Amino acid sequence: MDISKGLPGMQGGLHIWISENRKMVPVPEGAYGNFFEEHCYVILHVPQSPKATQGASSDLHYWVGKQAGAEAQGAAEAFQQRLQDELGGQTVLHREAQGHESDCFCSYFRPGIIYRKGGLASDLKHVETNLFNIQRLLHIKGRKHVSATEVELSWNSFNKGDIFLLDLGKMMIQWNGPKTSISEKARGLALTYSLRDRERGGRAQIGVVDDEAKAPDLMQIMEAVLGRRVGSLRAATPSKDINQLQKANVRLYHVYEKGKDLVVLELATPPLTQDLLQEEDFYILDQGGFKIYVWQGRMSSLQERKAAFSRAVGFIQAKGYPTYTNVEVVNDGAESAAFKQLFRTWSEKRSRNQKLGGRDKSIHVKLDVGKLHTQPKLAAQLRMVDDGSGKVEVWCIQDLHRQPVDPKRHGQLCAGNCYLVLYTYQRLGRVQYILYLWQGHQATADEIEALNSNAEELDVMYGGVLVQEHVTMGSEPPHFLAIFQGQLVIFQERAGHHGKGQSASTTRLFQVQGTDSHNTRTMEVPARASSLNSSDIFLLVTASVCYLWFGKGCNGDQREMARVVVTVISRKNEETVLEGQEPPHFWEALGGRAPYPSNKRLPEEVPSFQPRLFECSSHMGCLVLAEVVFFSQEDLDKYDIMLLDTWQEIFLWLGEAASEWKEAVAWGQEYLKTHLAGRSPATPIVLVKQGHEPPTFIGWFFTWDPYKWTSHPSHKEVVDGSPAAASTISEITAEVNNFRLSRWPGNGRAGAMALQALKGSQDSSENDLVRSPKSGGSRTSSSVSSTSATINGGLRREQLMHQAVEDLPEGVDPARREFYLSDSDFQDIFGKSKEEFYSMATWRQRQEKKQLGFF
């Protein structure tokens, strides 16, 4: 195959090839997500966004099936190497093994991956088909990243903790193990619907068995196919989730040749710094034995680069790690986000594709409230929902209860206390809230606990709609500072121990940092000369005078803000003092001269790490994260707790049906604590609830639909009957009842007899890649026939439109009455095909059905 012709790397998106007869052939897009165990695949992902493509890396994956032979592996390896040569150094390479794929790989395939037995027939053809004469059993498992593996069609394949899908062509039955969670059931159902829509054009019926005793019809069908179940179900296989503590076990090795020998030398353990990586060398980074990274310096030899995978495999063997251990090869200047964040420090300046005007530059803009409301991306970048001009209410936690603070003293906080600050604003005509939980450095554990409990009470009072942001003294976000219009002053003592900003202490020193209302804070510091620095302004308050000390490095904006703040702190006579021109009384008040930093402080560089999204869960008390790469709003499910790391803030998105809300903040704190980049524990943590997302959260997503969750059915609604058409169940059970099930043996041999009982309708409209299993594939019936006109469609429109439920023809499912139209009538009435209609969002389907009289 001539790769250079029409190289897909020139266009964004996903491209997949499969090994076939010692060569690699493209996989049709309709078959993406299906992987045959006897084959190897090469997957190329190129960023689609024009902005993302500039300087961004492509990902090239080499996937090995469990039953893949040496011939298939050799073809895939050679093809990947040729692709790599064509694509150049801006490519991250991955080695994937079936059942142990990386988060990056799994993120391509929503809502899940299908593992299929056997391999393709030698005469691979691109034809269109929707097979209804199929009979297979799929084992579905996984949390955020779901997979379905084709298993033996027998009760012996089942267990209590997973989900199983019995696929009978026109009927698909999802059996939920008694130990499965509601989120696992919902994700399994999403995969079931996806299979129905992609492989049957939306024309198969779905039934769900959540409780066998409450689904006798479905269980009768299952027993007709699988036979009577003998004995009890086995327990599920224990989870092998890797927690954050395990992922923090990292070792860096320098790999080089010494004569004819290959030397692997342990170089460092965390904290790791970027300067350990030299551009002429080759390194292996071992992350707890579950993932191996290979870093290739830009000056490393071509021979070393071609040997990257083989060296990683040799390392895995030498360490005794499993052969399926994931491998990722990164090039100097094209490292993945996951690799960069294994280091305490990382600068893009070494990269050949460094973006100019990065996030490290200070932002000096006049805030336009209208733009912040209509441009969430701008709001997210500036960390500002508006200009801070909304309504502000403040409570101080005293005696473990919240006490209102006089509005005249809203901006005066004390290091020994905790405060609740409720901010109310309007965005696009809708009232929204942010509740800041501010924690002083000297607050006690009891006060912090009371802060959280009082926040929960307020949230209940407001109907659970508050965005809650946990803020630590000294690390306040820009919007929190903007609320107080640059007049935030933090005193060292506890609330109630000072008068109008004053204390019994004769001398106090305050440091003013910031240039405008949304980045200025004033904090009391020890009253000694060593607390000064040349980059800031300090207010020295004595018994008789207030000195405004201007460091040599401060500018006019800083001086203007200082003059605003001084009125909050003191009403004494002001005296301006320039650095180097201090009067003797100034130094006497500070206890004498002392050295202090005199160099101009450089602007703090904000690392340019891209935002990352993770699903949160807990295993044996430890945080477990599953990353969703190339994320979108579709990845937020109502059963999830998701962590969005934008580096400067940690967002925890709480799905409305998530069961572990109370753990969310602790998970955010554990994430920061175990992060190998040495994250500050004071990084703000923001709790965001489904349906109440602020623009500072929405702006990190490429697109956002505010109506996405308005009319989606719950898992319970689905189980209670609407998708599983009663007509289809009754037809199949009627056929099954023609057999005397009591005479069938209970050892699973009933499958062949049930096949004759469950003859399905075959549809000739075909839209997938026909794959003939060479071994162990799905069993199909040799003879099929149409069972019912209503299943094929073809009832007159007058029988279905604007009809009460009791007036519908017998056997028609009221919730899917449009399904029984002929294809031509459906096209005429809805203006689209059934396939197009069922690929739409559920709420849009309902809307159209209501308008056209099918609801």
C-alpha cells in the first residue's frame, strides 16, 4: 500500500487499518470500535480542530488481539513504522493489547469497544448489511471506558457483577448482574442502544432484565436460548483498578549503549524535573509497572528511534511485567499531556513548536460583562463569570455557626476564621450563584468542618443550585478578588479582635499585591523589615501615621490600588515613602533595617498544560481516575463524578444521579496531593452540579448544549418498559410457548431448538462490513422468515397518527408507534429516514413525534 498517496494525516479525525493476508487494509468508518481477536490494528488519530492541529501531536496506536499470530503482528508493526516515517516527529506512539488499552485509545470509541471472536474471511468485502439472523452473547464491563466481549453462549459465562447482552437479531436483552451499579447498567444500555442503531438501523427491540423475578417474559426467552440455569451464579472477577498512589510510583531510567551492551541505568525518582532529559539521549519512564513511557531526544539516533518498542518490550520482560503492559513512545517537543505532568516542572520553551503569547503573560483587559456572558471560552480563560458587580453576602463561621457580616466590612477577612461568600449574578436572563468557602490559614479543623456543613445548609436552602468553590487564604481566584473591588484585606487575628480594621497592636505591616480590582489582595505580614520586597507596595501602620512604601519595581496601577486599600486599613495620616528614601522612624517601627528581596519579581509563569478530564471512583478507599482524552459534553453522564483539571482550578462535576457527592472535595484534594507535578494543595476546588454549570466551566468544552439533559429518560424508565416493545416480546414468547420448555434439558443444549423457535426477520438494507468469522464467531440461523408485518413496518399512517393508546392496532408499542410506518411513509412524514431519525437526540425525537401526532 502506498501510504504517501492521500495520507490521512493531512486531515483530522480517526483512521483505522486491519491486518489481512500480510498487509493492512482500511476499516470502513461504520465498523469502527469492532476488533477481531485474531487480527492486529493500526489506529491514527489526528486533531480535528484547526487550533489544536497547530503544534499538536497525532496519536498512532498499534493494537494486538489476544489470538493474533506473528504474521498479523509483523504486518501491523511494519505498517506503523512506515506511517511514523511519513508523519514525522509530531506523533505519539502507543502499543495496545486487547483488554488493557490506554485511556487515550478507549476515548476514541464511545460508548464502548466490541471484541469479536475469530477473524475476517479472506474475501473481505465492503457490502451493506443489517443482520437479523444473529445469535450471540456479549459480556459488558467497565466504568467510563466500556467494552463488550463475545463469549460462549451459555449461563456459564454469566456472573453476578457484570452485564450481559443476549443479541437475537430483532430482540436484544440486557441482563444486569445483581451486583452491578446503576451507572454500569446505564452505560451498558448506552452500548446496547448503539449496537441496535449501528447494526440494526434502530429496528431491533431492547429489553432489560434488572430483576429476574420481575421480567418473566424476557427470562423465558433467555432460557429458551440458553437452557435452564443450573446452580448459582459465580461472583464477579475482582477489579484491578490502578489508584492514584500506585500511579505516583515513578522511576526514570537512562538507556544507552556501552560497546555491544545495552545499559539501563536508574536515574531518578520523583520529584522529576525536565532538565533530566537530554536531547541527545534515550530514556524509559516506568509508572508503577502498569505503563511504560519511552522518551526520545531530538538528537537521538535513527537506530535508537526504530528500536523504541523493542527496547520497551525488553524492559518489560526484564522487570517481569505482564506482556500486555501499555507502552507510549514520545518525541522531544511532542510529549503527551499525561507524560508532561509526571514532572514537577515542564517548560514549552524547549519545544520547537512553542506557542507565542502563552498563558504566562499577565492579562490586562477591561472586562466586558456582555462578552463574558456570551463567550464562555473567554470567561474560562480569565476565570471570571462577570466583573464582580453582582450581589454579595458574607457570613463568618463563629461558634460553628454562620454569622452575617456587616456589608461595610465585607472585604475584611481574618486568617483565624472561615467565611461563606455568596455571589448572585444574572447570565442570559437566568439567576446563577457561586458560593465561595474561604478558609483562613489559622482556622481550626472544627471550623473547617463547620464551614462545609453550613455551605451544605445554604445549598439546600437554594434548592441545590449553588456552585461551590473552596478557596484557601492567599490563593483566591480573580473573580473572588473582583467581588471586593480590590479592597480585600486579610488580617492575621481572629474576627472580633479588631475594631474598624484596627488592632490594639501599635505597629502592623500589610503587603498590597495587584494592579486592578480583579487581581488585588492585601495581606497582613509580620511587621519586620525582612517582609519587604521591591516589587510590591507595603502599608506600615503605626500609632500615629500610615506609611505607603512604594518598592522600586511597582508601577502606577499598583500605586492607585494601594491608595484605595489604605482607606480600609487606616484613617491615620498618610505618608508616602519611596524605597531608598525611608525616614528613621520607618525603620524604627519595623525593629531596624534588615535584608529583603530587592530584585524585581518576574511574573509568575502559569504552566501551559492542556485541560484534562477524568472520571472519579474509589477502590478500597483510594481514588481511581479514568481519563477521557479529547473530551466533550457527551462524556458527562448523570451517574458520573468528573474531575476537570485546568491547572489553575480543579472542577468536580456532579451528575444528578451520582451517589458519592460527599466524597468529591476529598477526591479533589487527594488528586492534588498525589499529583507528580507538585501541585499546590491550595489550588481552588470547584463543585459544579449538572444543569448549573458556570461559564468558567462550560468554556473548557468545544461546544455546549444547555438543553442536553432536559428530557433524557432515566435508567428506571427504560427498564420499566418503554424501549422493550411489548409486541415483540409477546410474539417471541408466543413462539417459545409452542415448545414444552419443561422437557428441555438444563445443560444449555436448548440453544439449537430455540433458534428454530426464534426465527427473526431478515432485512436486506445493509450498512456495515460483513465479516465471516473463521472460528468461534457469532452463530446465525440458516433459515429465517418474517414473523410479523408490524415488525417490518407497513401499517397505514391513519392507524398510527393522532390515535389514543387504546385505539392502536394490537401489538403496537405506543412509545414507538412511528416505527411501524413503512419506510416510504416514514420518509414522507418525517422528512428523513428511520436511521437518521433514531440517530437524533432522544429529546429531539420526542419533539418531532409530538408535532406530527406520534406521541
